[in-house]
Amino acid sequence: MSHVLSREKREQVIALGQLGWSLRRIEQATGVRRETAGDYLRVAGIALRRPGGWGRQGPSKAAIDPITDSEGGDSKAAIEVITDLLASKPGCGPASSCDLTAN
């Protein structure tokens, strides 16, 4: 025989679930078994957190191929690359004819 919670108890469980309380904490506060509280929260569409899932994350994974050398053979500063690109296109760049005619 399944147990049905009173309306007041059901609303209390759902409100605590919406606040993000864990099922164990809801069980302690309301006296409703966590399995029952979980069923009511699932039906209400409230996401449940996995046991031990909050606040316990392992260390971050290391990069597979970290870049450690900034003094590569062909490396340039970003501003140099942009300046080279602008200089290679005719009519573009600082004080170009397209800038003067736009005003």
C-alpha cells in the first residue's frame, strides 16, 4: 500500500526541493522519507542532484600538448601580423584613400 502525503506536507517538500535542499535534508526537516520526497519532486519536474555530486569535483585534467615556448622561430606579435596584412592590401591601412573619402 502506498502512502500519500497530505497537501500541506507535499507543498512543503516541493518548496524545499525548489530551494535546492538535498533529499536527506528534506527528510530530516519534514519526516518524509527521501525516496518519497524524491518521487514527489520528480513528478513536480524539479531536478534532483546526484548523491555526493555537489562540491566534490576532481582535479582538472592537464592539457595534452601544452604550449610552453613563446619564442618560436616564426612567431610574431599580433600587432605585427595585423600591420603586415593591412600593408599587403592596396588602399587599406592608416590614412588610406578610402579613409579620406569616407568623410
